[in-house]
Amino acid sequence: ISQKSFEVMVSDLISRASDIIVRNKGTLDQFLGDRVYANFGATRNQLSHGASCAKAANGIVAVSESMLFEYRKVTEDELAINIGMGSGKLACGDLGSSTMIRFSFIGKLSQFVCAIER
């Protein structure tokens, strides 16, 4: 598969994942390479944030499995999806330096989720 075809497929997956996250009351945090970071309940009062997150993750897995099935028809290259989830307290707000500031999340839970996603 060509690099361009791969980029189109990853962009399509990121777009679909983003739609699923928003549809399940998640807030998109950032895109980093082929990763999508989102939160559920941190920026709005949401009692069922864990269930919403799990529902979004299941939706993303279903969409990605369908896309991977099509992808494997045209190449033998390996492609997989990893999802990290956690529930707990995070600090959020404008973080950065004098040259760049953005809204983000920090804390032990954030580090833990990044570690299990790998």
C-alpha cells in the first residue's frame, strides 16, 4: 500500500474516532501523530463518564476492525489499534510555556493511560 493510501486511511480512522468520541459526550483534547486524545467528564459534569468512554472505545474498535479487514485485503503490512482508558481525577487547564500554551490534562492517571495504551 502506498504512503498516500495509508495516510488517507489513518485520517479516515481519526475522523471516525473523533465523531464517535463527540457522539458519546467526549471532548477531543488533541491529535498527536496517529493518536487521538479525549476526555469524558473532565470539562463538563457527567456522572456516566466511564460508561460513555467505554461505549466510545467499543465504537472505535468496531470501526477500526472493519477498516483493518479492508486494509488487509490490499497489503500484508501489520496494523493494529491500541486504546488506553482510565477513570479518576485529573488536573486540566491552560498549560505550557511563554511561547506556547494549550488546554490539556496532567496527572498520574494521564501518565498511566498513556502507558497502558502502548
